[in-house]
Amino acid sequence: MESIIPFISEVGFPIVVTMYLLYRIETKLDAVVTSLQTLPQRMKE
């Protein structure tokens, strides 16, 4: 158990940062998808 705690503290931080960045990218990708889906309609106008 004592050897697991330092490992979690070393690996846990990068995992949290990665998950946060993936969440931010996901929301931006949703905006891009929405924009691409409305593009044909805008092109017709």
C-alpha cells in the first residue's frame, strides 16, 4: 500500500489534466460539428 500512494500521486495528476483537456476539446468539437452540419444550409442562402 505504501508504494502505491506515490505512484498514484505521480500518475494521477497527468490523468486529471488529460481528462480536463479532453473535456474542453470535446465541447469545441461539438461546436465544429454543429457548424459543419449547418454549412450546406448557409451555402444555399
